[in-house]
Amino acid sequence: MVKENILIEAKGIWKSYGNNQVLKGLDLSVYEGETVVILGRSGVGKSVLLRQLMGLEKPDKGTLYVDGFQISDLEGTSLYKAITMMGMLFQGGALFDSMTVIENTTFYLEEHGDPRENGRMLSDEELRAHGIKVLKMVGLEGIEDKMPSELSGGMKKRAALARLIAYRPSILLYDEPTTGLDPITAMQINNLIKNTQKELNATSIVVTHDLRSALTVGDRLALHHEGKIAFIGEKLDFLKSDNPLIRSFLNDAQIRWD
Ligand SMILES: Nc1ncnc2c1ncn2[C@@H]1O[C@H](COP(=O)(O)OP(=O)(O)O)[C@@H](O)[C@H]1O
Ligand SMILES: [Mg+2]
């Protein structure tokens, strides 16, 4: 991968909730086409960071650029326009309970049109055909008319992923995509994330505390620690780093390499 364009850039991001100072001058640059994995202990502010990047919350201080837009300054329609190329897999999946699986899958496309064709609206036939194709990609063929309540946890996660993929965003944010899944389902999700990255020619940020998942999907790994990105580097550099924070994180992650 050639690192040319920085597509996503966070500069000196501060964010607090009451007395809880969560982000403390965080910097992060993500190049076009890469997958950056953000690792870190529970509660450090990984989800908070994703919400800032997606424009769902404003930082108290600092600047966020996404694809040339200074999204930390935008509101309303201009913010909405700036983030149409982004899609997020929320922690927990969050399917719409009152919609069938295929209605969930095609929801963003139906609402916003196709982001890769200037927001062209799709016909019902096109939506259904596309939805079925994407459900097949995630191994959920034949269940398009079921309700989310009829699905297992792993299937819900795959359906949420289908909803994201169906929209074909060029920037994908994943919040803990494998948390709570058994190892086999988790590996299926990891592979889907990898294939999606290739297929959509996308740029991705994956937040996780699952090192195995990080190593499967990531190009560069970052450690989020005490409100900042304490280290970011290529996978091998991360694993071999003698930075004590990385050593301690890897020790706790308890994965054997042999
Ligand atoms: N909307 C909110 N209101 C108040 N506190 C919040 C909010 N969102 C997150 N926090 C706090 O910010 C910290 C980081 O949370 P989070 O980003 O969810 O952690 P994680 O790294 O596990 O994703 C936690 O202390 C959490 O309680
Ligand atoms: Mg989180």
C-alpha cells in the first residue's frame, strides 16, 4: 500500500464528560486505503473517539478532518454531506427490531440513495436484489424476511455488517465488531471485514480489544492509552515494540505467538 493521502486526521482532540476528561489532545492520521486498528483497555475512550470521527459528537477542542472536510466545524446539512461516505458498525450491532432483516440491510441505501452514485435512489426491485446479494456475502441467505428477534447473536452481528456493506461506504468505522462472539463467528466477521475492505476499496478504522482480530484485519495498529494514541505502527513494529505500554498491553492480551 502506498501511503499518500491522509484521509482522516484528528489533531489535538480533547473531550470530557463532566469531570471525566476522556480524550486529552489525541492525534491520529489514517491514510487512504489502509485499515487502522485501535486497541486499548475498556473505558479508555475508543467509542468516544469514533463518535467524534463520525461527527456524532463535537470535541471540546481540536480539529477533525475527513476527506478534506473539517467536520469538527460543520453542523446540519453540511455535516451530513461530509459524512455520507462514512458508515459505522456500532458496538452491539443495533438492528431495528421492527424491520425484517432485508429492510434492515437496505435501510441506509433506501434512506440516502447510493453514495457511490451521487445519492441515486434505488427502485424496490434493485434494493431487494442488492440486499439479497449482500446477505449472501455474509452467509445469511434465505433469512431475509425474518425479524431480528429470530436471529442468534452471531447472525445479528452479520446482519448489522450486511447493513453497513450494502451502503458501500468508502470509510468504515467498526466499534468492537467481534466482542461477545464465539471464536469461529469472530473469525468469520474478521474475514468479512477484510473482504469488505478489498471489495469497497475502503479506508477503515476498527476499534477492538481483541488482539487476534486486530492482527487479522489491521495494516497498522494503534494503542489508545490515557486519552491519546500512545503508539501507532505497522503490525510487526507494534508487536516488537519495546514501548512499555505496548509490552504491558500485549502481556495482558495473553495470546501465544508460537
Ligand atoms: N455520553 C457519555 N456521557 C458521559 N460519559 C461518557 C459518555 N460516553 C462515554 N463516556 C465515558 O467516557 C469514557 C470512555 O468511554 P468509551 O469510549 O465508551 O470507552 P471504550 O474505550 O470502552 O469504548 C468512560 O469513562 C465512559 O463512562
Ligand atoms: Mg467502546
